[in-house]
Amino acid sequence: MRVAHVGSAAVPVGYPFGSAAERRIVDLAVAQQDRGDTVLVFSAAPPAPGPRPPGPARHLNIVDLECRTQPPLNDMELALRTRAAMLRVEPDVIHVHNNFTAALCLAGINGAKVLSFDHLRVPGSDHPVVKALYRRALRAFDLLMPVSQFCAQAAAEYWSLPLSELRVLPVGVDTGSSGHDGTRRHRGSRLRIGYLGWLHDQAGIDILTEAIQLVKAVHPSVTLLCVDLAEGQITGGLFEAVDICVMASPAVFEMAAAEALSAGTAVVCGTPGHLGEGGARAAMALADELIALCDEQAVLAQAAGAATGEADRFRWHSIADRADALYRETLS
């Protein structure tokens, strides 16, 4: 299948400090090439000519296009500048990432136009007229693919779209680069519990604190490691450093949970909403789950071993297969 990827014009594809969307384009495109697809990536031109930094993007066919306008017009300019190449290449699918107006800009170009997105609001969309225009632009796509079920539900509500028309295409994770060595899972070894969330969420922190106190009453050697997302702390290394990871919300942390599973780390999430809901009963429930895992380290090790298998469906090659199925569903 011939696939063309178009992102936003904010950052060139394949460069350091790019957003999650640029990294998603590269990882998905590489996986699609590996499965035999013909892939072309359109990117905003870098500020200086020359080869891209070492990395997977060097293995992709990337067309750099200079964009002179300012946001949000530069996203439209990038899409418009791809038209000539699109007419020559004739892709089966034009996969757009976080560029909500691209389908309108590419009107008349053959190929199914699908949109992956990880955010809802765009500049000016809080104004009713602008929101109506963007909603029309979204309707020009043949398929909308939010990156998570949480994103799908929020988008359906915000843009007044039927949830049944959205298809989730998750962000992939690298399941081969990390993993526990198992040395901390021998009976009697010290266990580490990690927390991923927002430390300014006082209700959630109160529940976490009370739960950990209950856990330490039974297992005094347990230690807690926190990553505060509000402070922009990097999560890299957290999942390999802990045996159990507590996450504030299963909806918000779907991909983080997949990354933790890929590292062989058991995951405990607040449910049904954020960790801060439920008060003392929630603290007791969380403590019960953590104590059960700490009590039976053999069960914890078994869960950790099964975790990597659960994460396999989030491998980029699995995501590429999922994308191919959605493409074919749209083309049929």
C-alpha cells in the first residue's frame, strides 16, 4: 500500500525536541516500511539544510517543504504544498497527524484521507464560528483516529461527533528496549512502588499517602518513587526502576500503562476516574491491591512476566497492522 504522512508545520519530522506527533509519524512510518508498504513523509523544512540527525528518520523518504506563514496558517500551507507531489505519487492513503484542515487543503487529491490526533482544541476553536469551520474541516476526512479511547470520547463530545464513527489508533511503544532483570523479585528483596500523576492533586495525594502508610505497616521496606507530571519530570527510567506503578487515571494514562507493561511492571490505576475520587474507601482499596501484590511476590513476578505479552499489541508493528486494517476498511 502507498501511504503518505503529513503532520503539522510546527517542527520538522525527525529532529530532536519534536512533539509526540512527529515521533509518532517516524515510528509508524518505519513500521509500515518494514511490513512492505511504500511510505512517503512530508515535513516542514528544517532551518538549515543537511542530513537529519542519526535515528530512524534517516531510513525514511522525507520530502521537506518550506513554510513561510505563521501558525495556524503554516499547517494549511504545508498541506497545500504537498499537492503537486501527491498528484505524482498517487497514494492510497494520506495519513494526517494533528493537522485539522489538511483534508480541505487536499480536496480533489485521490486517496483516503485519515486523521490521527492527540488533542482537541485548536487556535480559536472556543469561538462558535471558528469551531463550526473546524468541525466542517474534520468532516472532510474519511476517517478520524484519536490515539486513545479517552481522546475519542472527549473529541466526540467537544466536536459533536458520533462516537461510533471514530476509530482508535493508539500510540505505539518500544517493547524491546527495556525490561526488568528480575533481581528485585526474589523473595525478601525490597520492593519499589512508583506513582505517576500530579502532585498538586491534593485529594489524590492524600489517598496515595494513606494507602502507602497502610502498605508500609505490613511491608516496612517498601519505598515510593513519585514522578510529578506538573513539573515536567521525565518518565523515562521510572518503569524499569519500580516493581509496581500506580497511575492516577486509566483514561489519561493509557499509553503510559502500555509503556509500563512493556517494561514488565505491574500497573494499578485509580478507577473509575482519578485517584482522588473515593476518599478513605479509595485509599483502603488501593492499599489492598498493593499489599496483595507485595504479599505474593511470586504472583507479582508472574504478573510482570505476563505484562510484556500484554504490551505486545502496542508494538509499533502491531500499530502498523492496525492502521492497515483501518485504511482498508476506509477504502472498501
